[in-house]
Amino acid sequence: MTPRRRLRLRILSMICLCCTAAVTLFYIKEWLYAGAERASRDWLLTNSAARRSPANPRIVVLGIDEATRTLDDLFADDLEKSRTLRLMKEGFPWKREVYADIIDRLADAGASAILFDIVFPAEKPGDDAFRDALLRHRDKVVIGTNLIDKRYILPAPKLIPPPDGPSWLGFVNVLPDTDGLVRHIYFRTTNLEYFGIAGGEGAREILSLDARGLEKAGLLPRIPPGHRPVMCRYTEEIPSQSLHQIFVDAQWNAPPFNGGALFRDKIVIIGDTEQSSEDRIQTPYGSTLGVYFHVNALNAALNNDFVAETSPSADVALIAGGGVLAWILGVGIRRPKLRLLALAAANFLYYEIAQNLANNYDLLPPLLSPLLTLTTSGIVWSAWEQVRDRVERERTRRALDRYVGHDVAHEVLDNPTSYLNALGGERREIAVLFSDIRGFTTLSETADPHALVSQLNEYFEVMVAIVYANHGTLDKFIGDAVMAHWGSIVSEGAVTDTTRAVTAVLQMQAAVVQLNARWKERGISPMYVGFGVNQGEAIVGNLGCEAKMDLTVIGDTVNLASRLEGATKQYHLNLCIAQNVATQIRDKFLLRSVDLIIVKGKTRPVEIFTVLAKSSTPEPPWLARHEEATRLYRAGDFTAAEMAWRDVLAQAPGDGLAQVFLDRCAELQAQPPTTPWTGVYEMKSK
């Protein structure tokens, strides 16, 4: 393993460890996102994919709703036939004979347990009749009690069960969690334990309304053991029936009551179902009427459908597992986007596992904390890698910029495939620039070495900056010469590449003028530079030996560019370009024809031009006369051509190119060509 990889693994391990430790601490201490963690667990039980407990057919709900309280929908003869309905009509709360009649009616129908989610704390009319009914059906009836301020609040004295008989009391209280939501219910407890106080030895156990109802129904084994609160899975909807209907003969004998058959062997729970009722409990499922909370508790007990949260040690293990999984993804997947997709997939997979545990195994694991560990570890690691890669890319880019130029550096970093292909060798359309300092050999023989090197470095600094500014690639320095090319690594088309090369030359020429002015002020000899530009196909590749390799270009296109730079000396110009270049840039620059030449080592003639300025610059008045002289010269009319070039010189005194052709015309007139004239000049030197 390389040192770089070892460092990467150490940093990844540290990030995952720190994220895991932080999330674990926040989870244990319930800091910052404790509410969100509880809400995420609630979501596993309440979302659309969560399983609800099937409605157990042994439960029947009789509701004290608006219709039962007012009896406004009843006919007079219904009231006339039922004493109980007439008592109800007197107003709510009812006289307690009503509850006695309810017990008798349901018990006679065969109900196995009758639960009143109602408390009766004070003496009221009808208590004697109510007590008699409780005594008659003590094996079936349960009434509500309260646990308040560490006290067990019993009902009115006449409604307290005798000490020598079975109890018909069950507390109806529920305790909310710190966020105000009720998630758990007690089936068994003691007065002190319910309020979080350790009960003394021999403390009397008390049962909830639901536990007492199960006891009455002969289902004592269905009551969860122990005194710890349990979490119930909520049931599918169990519809309620209006309580008063059991005393209306026409409804009692019709479905769903069917003469009382509905209640046979059923647990009947009676409570307030009025929508405006204040007996509401806030749960993860939303606001629930108190009676329905007890319905859910009974249903969960009958179906044995309770949910248990994972232990604290298991929670910590799952949180740590998120960190381990993030570490595995960090080690195994190097591409950041792919790793983020894998993180998203891992998050979804863990949710599916958690949902499956909640639905099918009644186990409620932490949802948010493991996902938080996994996600934060993965994102922090990806962010750190991005920052590290950016820093390294910038460092590499700066290093490459010093040697190969912006395009090569960008291509190496941004498009390595194209660059690697180029290293192996490819034919590409490129534009090539050569520049050379005139008389440098003589200058180097007489100049102070230190001053000359300093001057050359200043010159190269400016020239290279111009190449880079025009998106060119610096190939190499050849002594005092500069070689650059366009399109070798990155190309935007032959026209664009060539235009950039010629633009760079014009900027270099202007820069040389400025440098010479500064050097003159400092007493330094000026430099005069010639340029040659060609465009065409060349081979791009990484050439050299094992000790040193350079990305460069080779071929006839490159050789001709070098010859064109040499030709500038003979024609007293700063720049010569080939026909290929002129074709690409003719509409962008002002061109001047130079000659038809055969460079040394070649047999085919090449037409060459020079560039005067950009096309937006006004055309010099003598340029048309020069182009006419060139046509006359190539046609063999040397006398007329000479006269034309004299006109050019009259308008542009000292023009070196016009003087060259004046001398040629004089020579050709004195010694006419012995072979058919083609207008081609063969160069004898490079």
C-alpha cells in the first residue's frame, strides 16, 4: 500500500469515527435532534407503508355521540316504550340508572366484558341501581378510575367493589412522553411506579381499564407481563355504534345489532365519541379520542401486536454500522458521484430494512441516527476529497502551466483520455508558430552574459504569456527561438486555431516594440524578431527517451513553419505565413502577398504572405499597387512590375519587400530567364 493510500484511509477512518462518535453522543444525551429521532421512529409506524393491526372482531365500540346525548332523531313512541331513553332525554350527564340499564342490556346479550371509559368520582342519583348492576355482573363490568398527583382516585363510595369480591375498577390514565405525544400504555402498575417512584415491598398492583377488561373476558394471558409500559400497533378502523340505539327496539332487532347477537362473546367498550369532546389524546397518529386509544390497546392485546424499540446497545451498534458502511463505500468507490448514488441507495436500503423490522418483526429500530452517521460520514468524506482534489488539481495545474501551457494542463486534468491518446501519437490539424531573434549569435558574442540572460528571460516571459493568453501550447525554446502550436491538444476548429496563432504574432510584435522602448531607456540593445506561421496536418505525440519525454509536433507542416520564419530575413519582414494560413484568416486580417517560393529540401512551390493588421484597420494606399506589381511580376512583365514597386516605395519609403523585388526585376531585365517563367523563387538557405 502506497503512503498516499495509507494517508487516505487514515483520514477516511478518522472522519467516519468522528461522525459516528458525534451522532452517538447526541443520541445518548438526546441533544439537538432528539425530537427528530422520535419522529422518525413514529414515521415507521404511521407512514403509508406501515402495517396496521387488523381490527379484531371481538371488540365492539358503543359511542356516546351527539345523537345519543340529544336523542333528537327519535320518535315519541320510541321514548314512550323505553324508560332508559326517557332518562337519557332528561339530559347529560345521565342519572346512573342509565348505566345500570346499559350493563343489563349488554350482559343479557352475552357480552363477555363491558368497559366504561368513564369515571364516576362523586355520588350522583341512581348510584344504588348502578351498584346493584355492578354486583350482578361483577364478572363482566369495568368502570374507569384515575391516577392523579400520586393518588389512586376511586369512584363514589357506593361504586367501590367489596373487598371480598372481584374488582371492577381499571385506571384510564395515559402518560405522554416529553414531547407531549402518547406512545406507550400501562396495562399493570402500582400507584408509585406509575409516577416514577420505586414501589415498596408488597405494593398493590392495579390494572388498567383494558387489562381489567381482558381479565373479565377470560383473556388474562393476553395482558402483557410486567409493569413496564408497552407500545401498541394501531388498529385498522373499528367503527362505533351510537349507544342509544340498543334501547330502540327497531334498531336493536335490525343489523348490526340483530337482537343483541352483535355483542355475544364480545368486549364492549363505551366512551365519548363526540368529535368536539375534550377527551383527546395526542399520539404519533394524530389526535385520537380517548376511547379509541383504549380500543387500540385492546386490539393490540387481542392480536398480540405490540411493538418494541431496540435496546440502547443495539441502537449504538446500528449507529456504528452506519459509520462502518460509510467507510466501506469510501474505500470501495472512488468516483464521488457514484459514491453519492451508493450513499442514497444505502439510505434507502436501511429504511427498507427498518420498515420491514417494524412491519413484520414488531421491532422499532432508530431510523434517523444510523442514516445521519452514514450520510454525514459519506458527505464529509466526499467534500474533503473534493477540496483535496481541487487543491491538488490547482497545484498540478500550476506546475504544468510552467512547462506545457494552459491547454495541456487543462487537458491533462479535465480530459485525460484525449491527452493520453495524444501521447501515443495522433495526426491532427494544427497551426504552428516559430519565432527567432535576428542577429542573436552576434549579440551573444558581445553582450554581458548575465545581462543577456536577464533580457532573454524578460522577453520569453512576455512571449509565453501571449501564447497562453491566446490558448496556445508552448512546445519548447530552441535557443532564442520560441515554438508554439494550436490545435495539438485542444482544438476549436482550424479557423479558430489559425486565427489565434496569427493574433498571437501581432500581439508579440507589439510587445517587442514596447520591450525595445523599455530596454532603450535602460541602455540595453534592442531585439528584432521574425515569425513564421503555418497550418496543416502534423503528428502530435510524446517524443523523447525514458530520461526525458516531451509532447511535441512533427511533420512537413512544422518544418515549413520554421522555413517561413527563416524567410522573413530574406524579405525584410517580421512575419511570413503560408497559403493554408491565408485561406483560413483572409476575412479577419489584412494580408500582403509576398512570393511563390520553394523552400530548401522541397520541390513544390508555396505561396507566402505577410499580415499587416486586423481587417478592421484601413488598407494602406500603396497595398493595391503592391498587389498589382506582384501580378505583373508573376506574369513576367518585369518592367511594369518595377515601375509599380517604385510607386510603392514612393508611398512607403524604406519598404524592404518592395526593394527586394525592385532588385529582382532589375536583375531579370538584365538577364532574362532562360526557361519558361513561373514566378517561383527557389530559396538556397533555411
